[in-house]
Amino acid sequence: MFLASHAALRLALATYRGTPAHELAFETGSGGRPELAWSSGAPPIRFNLTHTPGLFAVSLTRRVACGVDAERLSTRAVDDSLLSAVLSPLELARLDTLARNEATAAFHRLWTRKEAVLKALGLGLKVDPRCVLVGDEDELAFVNDPTVEPRSRTGWQVRTFQPTPDHVVSVAIGSVTEALRPLLIELEPTFEAARRLD
Ligand SMILES: CC(C)(COP(=O)(O)OP(=O)(O)OC[C@H]1O[C@@H](n2cnc3c(N)ncnc32)[C@H](O)[C@@H]1OP(=O)(O)O)[C@@H](O)C(=O)NCCC(=O)NCCS
């Protein structure tokens, strides 16, 4: 999965950048996020990568930051200590109103939405996920954390998809106007099938 995801990322970047894959150079941002090496300002193509058993996902944008997170769905109830470490009091209260299996699915959805924003910020779990307010639906996210610079706290568009019965994927981009166009490429059982998610 690791090798396949990195190969797919390189091929996608090479295609959109118009550069042979072996000539792509990468650097790591201060928060740890990999980026295309670029002399000044944001690179023309931004990307992010996620992998989880059975699926990987890549997000690509022109200039604006992006983040993607995938989780394998589980029916196992989520531990209370994890819930309270990740969700805001309002999100916890909302989950409390749901039946157990619905609450578990809602948690995975919320978690990928939060992590997609944190990865788009490039800070990952250095920011408290409870501060990332994402809502349940395809709506805008807000990072309510004073340690994050003010202009990075708003303007995040997040969309969530269920590409397989077992996986949930969320994508965040630092633009409220650009469209998110997901493309699912099934690597198994053949390498040929590709279909749009919506
Ligand atoms: C980045 C982070 C969110 C990854 O989460 P994850 O669910 O384990 O992994 P995912 O599969 O979704 O993403 C991994 C990919 O994200 C990318 N990535 C790495 N650091 C990143 C960052 N700071 N921001 C955005 N993307 C990052 C890489 O491409 C990585 O793929 P690779 O390891 O194959 O190169 C998490 O490791 C993190 O928060 N790291 C930074 C803070 C930190 O080190 N905290 C220590 C633990 S509290």
C-alpha cells in the first residue's frame, strides 16, 4: 500500500506538473507536510496523501493547500477517552443522540474531516482536533485555535465520500469556491477500472 500510494502520487504529480516522475523533487514544510520543492511561494501543484488498509487517496490542487484522510470503517464502539480527546463538547453531545452503530460511523466521518483540515494546514496532530469544527455535512470548517495564524483558521471547504462500503475519505481544500472532483481508481482486481464518485 505504501509503495503503491507513493507511485500513484508521483505519477499524478508528473502528469499535472508536466515533468517526468523521476525529476520531481520534494521538501518538507515546517509542520512536516511534504510539498513539491519550489523556490519561492506556494508550489503550483499542492498534494496530500493518506493510506489505510485497503485504500489510499491522493488530493491535488493548484496553489491552494489541501489535505486528505481515509479511515477503514469499523463497527467497534469507539473508546470514550478517544472520543473526548478528539471531539468538541457540541460534537460529543450530537453523537450521544445517535444509536451506537450510527455514532461509530459518525465518529469516523468527523475524524477524517478533522484530520483532512489538519493535514491541509500542514500541522497534523500538533493542533488539538477538538478545535477543528467541521460539521457533519459538506460544509465549511473553522479552526478555533489561537496558535494557528488567523488567516488559516477559516476558508476550509471539506467534503466526505464513502468510496467503498468499508472506507470513508475526507478532503479539505483552502478555497471555498473551487470544486472538488473526486476520482476513484480501483487497483484490484484489475488495474483498469476507474469511475467517478459523483
Ligand atoms: C500527518 C499525520 C496527520 C498523519 O496521519 P495518519 O493518519 O497516521 O496518516 P495518513 O495515512 O493519513 O497520512 C500520512 C501521509 O501524510 C503526509 N504527511 C506527513 N506529515 C504531514 C503533515 N504534517 N501534514 C500533512 N500531511 C502530512 C505524508 O505524505 C504521509 O505519507 P507517508 O508517511 O507515506 O509519506 C500525523 O502523523 C501527524 O499529525 N503528524 C504531525 C505531528 C506529529 O508528529 N505528532 C506526533 C503524534 S501526536
